[in-house]
Amino acid sequence: MYNMPFNYEQLNIASSTYTPTHLKSRNNKAFKFWQRSLFQRACSIVEFDFPENWEGSTRDFFYYCLFAGGYVIVFNDDTYGFTFQWGNLKGFDWHYQPTTAIITNPALKKSLELTIHKDCELLKLTPDFCGIFDIIDYYAEKLSGLDNAINSAIVNAKVSQVFGAKNKTGADILKKIIDKINQGEPAVIYDRTIPQDRSDDESHDPWSYWERDVKKNYITTDLLADVATLLNNFDNEIGIPTVPYQKKERMVTDEANSKVIDSTSRSVVWKGCLTSSNKLIEKTCGRNLNPRLRYDPELIIAEGGEVNERKDDTV
């Protein structure tokens, strides 16, 4: 769904089935920020031994193909040598797996149709040939929604005192008094004989003070804590072990171990796909990309909430 060439009618249909529609519930600028941030966060979990000519921007394109598309087509080419592309798949074999990879690139005179396991191999991240932008968009939408709430909470926190004036004269004098206070004057004196609304008791001031407990309504810290919780949950989704900071001082060993298991559930599957794909690439193309997880599920050790990173170079 995330890689299909939708037109505006299909996008409207997809959006209308979501309540509330994401087009109204999120800030697009904040959503794009979190989408980029989470994508780069996800790319950090997998490492490879790239050929020298794959470094730099080529390496960045490789990660985009792998995480956005879910797979990379790896093959040997007469012009570009050992290379990769992201293309379409067609056909199916006895086990309903694709048999042909179709590559279209402006640098090519015509499209390439490569037979899988003969002319090329697929380096897969996920078993279903899909990327992880569904995970990224899921959390980016919630984080962008929290950004809106945080911005509103910060603005509301600035309103500490509210006054009601009986007449325009009282309002103007009140504004001047507040201006002087904001300018740093230690004391402001006003004339109590200023005109008042004669329909009220003359002994009253020309304005009234509405006391507002801003601290009780200050929720910015809670919203920021929610952002950290969502980031922790995203890390768990993609295989970065975390410890829930809000329970750190009373977390027991079993809870820490449970959190580690949660964070490795997806990465175990991704590791299996990368490992099996790399073996086929070695057989067909004669190259070993040596894919490995930065936090290997088999090597993760949680001791008192501290997670140790992998130390070897094997998957």
C-alpha cells in the first residue's frame, strides 16, 4: 500500500476510512520531521560490509531501498559491476515466491528482467517484501499530534493572570500598570479616584482579578514524557533495546528482561531474512555483504537496565 502510485481519488478513499482523517489530525510539517527522524533512527540498527564503490551517497540509497521498499535487488552487471537496484517483482514459483526482478532506471537504455537465483538475488529485510514505513508513519503521526498539544500547552502556560475591567478607562490604566510591571519597576502606584461605573459600589476598584491556577493545568511535562514513551516504543519495534525511564528506579530484573525480549521480536525476524538472503547472494554473485544487527538478539544482555551492544562482526 505504501509504495503504490495512488492518485488523488485513491488517497481520498484511503484517508476517509481513517477516523479522524490524518489530513486533519496532524501537522504535516511536524509529521515530516518525525518521519525523517524515525527513518534515520531505524537505519542505524543494521550494518553491512559494503564494497568500496558503495560508500557515500550510494550507501544511503541502499538503506533507503532496503527500509522503504523492504528488499534490494543485488546482481552483477557488465557496466556497473557488483551493484544493486530497487525494482518490481513478477511471477511465482512452487512456493509462491517471485521469479523475476524488473529494473527500470534512466541510466539504462531498456529495462532489465533478471531471473532470481540465476541473474540476481533479493536482499530482504522483511518476509513479506514490504518496507517498514508503516511502522514509521504510525509513530510519526502520534508524535506529530503530541507536538501540536505541546505547542498549545506552552502557549496556555504563558497566561498567568486574567483581569476584567469595568470600563475602557480602567482597562487602559490596567494595561499601563502591567506594562510597567513587565518593564521591571518594583512598585506601581495608581490613583484610586479614577472614574468608575456608578452603577456599582464606588469603593470597588475599576477591575477584578480572576485567579487561575496555571500550575495545576500545566501538562507540558506530561506531554514531553509521552514523547519519550513513544520513542521508547518505536525503539522496541525496530530492535533497539530500551528501559522505560519512568520505572527505572523500581524496575526489577524480570521487567528489564521482558523489555529486552519485546525489543528483539521484530529484529529476530529481520535477522533471519538478512542472513538467508546473504547466503543466496554469496552463492549467486560471489559476494558477502555480512549483514549484522547493531543489537544482536542473541548477544543482548540486560543488567540493571543497561544494554550492552554487540561486540563481534557475525550475524
